[in-house]
Amino acid sequence: MMPGQVGMIFGPSNVGKSTVVASICAHIAQGLPLADVQTQKSLVLYIAAEDPKGVEDRALPHLLNVPSDAHSFYVFPKAVDLTDTDQMGRLAYEIADLMEAESASSCLVVFDTMAMSIGDGDENSSRDMARVIQNLRRLAEGTGIHALLVHHTGVSDTTRPRGSGTVFNAFDTVMLVEDAAKSHGRGMVSLTLKKQRNGSKNSRLHFRLSAFPIGVDRDGEPITLPIARPIHIDDATKFADRTPVAEANGEVDFRSKIVRRLVEDLCKESPQRRVKAADIFDDFAARCAPESDRRETVLRGINRIFAELVEAGEIEGDGKQGYRTIVQNRQAYAS
């Protein structure tokens, strides 16, 4: 993502696109590498037309221990109409003032999402999209920023951005976010460079989606936020080795094995412990649950597996007191 250029990150709904973009932005604000890809430390302005609170939540886990020389990461909670030349002109002045105030020589500006940032425009209209591109390019070239647009894939072709063909052809950089569970295990997504003007393409980054604990609620249940961690490809392969991507019909059995293993590990640490669904939620969700699943849905699934394991005689306990490994197993651990 070069200064003075326009880029796009696109992908299907519920794949973790916003979580990945928030991770990228947080790393850039601190000048941290994305796995083995170096970044240039830059000011970040995230114009969140769709879910500003969600953007803040997804960025927060990366910003808890920010170095003193990091640049600021701003989330603007309103839409800017990319088809409106006057609005875009005013935005250019505001960005220039912000960069001066922050003593920033570079800036990444994100527009999330395109559908929420084109006013009455039509993403299927080549005329409207041409106006969007023209305004973004004028903004990028006039201020030296990189303007990054977040967009969705099409319905019939999930490898291209939704809407007019102008969208793909006119951008300098285009990146696709995809579910990488089949190749690298549950919770993994890939970011593929589909286009890079005057550069190579088809390079790929991987991210692991998981839940990041930030505290507990009044009932003692953990409070978590979604996080996308950049993963080296070797680490991604190791993660895949622990996940049954080759046998779809073995998925239920795999989840049972994961739950049993997590219970065993906790009981090995403390033989008198009783394990509840919330105790293993983070580890289970990272390995076995899509990011789009609600916490309540995942907890119900864990409790169903608990019941199945009790019926099979592999663990003992109940939903009220919690579960533990069977007695002979605990004695084996103790010895």
C-alpha cells in the first residue's frame, strides 16, 4: 500500500474482513511487521461508516501496549460520501491538518465499507464508480495518503469485488480476504494480493482469528474481543496439522477430542478442578468455531459435547458443578 495510491480489501461477509483490516491498521500505526512483511509506521484514520464500535473493539487487543513512538489510530464514526466531490475536498483539508498536527509524513485512510460510503450512488454503475475512483485518487495524490476501501465480493464470483468492473480495474492495489480453513485449519484466513500496480501479485498473508480475553462480567464469565493475529506460513501449517480439514465427516469427533483434551489438560494442572464451558471457550473457539458464531452458540455446542462425553464414559460431571476427567485418569495423572 504505497503513498499517493488507492487500494481495496474485499471479501465475503462474515469471513473476518473487518477484523483483519483492524489488525493491519494497528500494526501499521506502530510500524510492526505483519508476520514476515515489514510495514511503514503511519498515521491511521479509519472512517467507519458501518460499525465504528466494532472497529475499535477489533483494534483494541493490538493497542494495549503501544510504544511511545507509535502513530495515532483514529476511528471516525460517520460516513463520507465518496461520490461527493465537495465532501472529499473538505476531507482532504482535514487530513492535511491532521497530518501536520501529528507530525506524520504518511497516513493510511480506510473507508469501511464502500456500500455505506457512496450515498445514493450505485456500485453497479460504471459512472458512479468512476466518480468514486476519481475522488479517491485526487485525495490520495493531493495529500500523499494511501486510500484503502473495504468492499464485498460478488454473489456469483467470489474472487472479484461486487459491482461494476471499474472497481477492480481502477485500483492500484487489490487484496482478497478468504476463509483458509480447508488449507490451514479453522480460524485461519488468508489475504491475497490480487493486483499491485508496477509490482508482483499473488503474494499471501495468513491471519488466525480468535477471541482475546479482556476481563470478566458480573457472573464471572470472560469478556472477549475478536482478534486477527498475523501468522507465518510455517505456523499456519502447524496449526492446520491440529485440525481435521481433510475429513468433513470427522468434524464432530474432532471437536469431541478437542474438548476432552482441554478438560484433561486443566484437570492435570489441578486434579480437583471442575471444568465449565466458559473455561475452555477461547481455546475451543480458536480451533473449532467460525468467528461469525455467537459466544452463546459456541458455549451451547461445548455443553452438548460435554454431555456426549459423559454418556460415553470419557468424563464425568454435570452442567451445574462442571466436568472432570474420570477417576482412573486423574489417578494416572497424579502418578
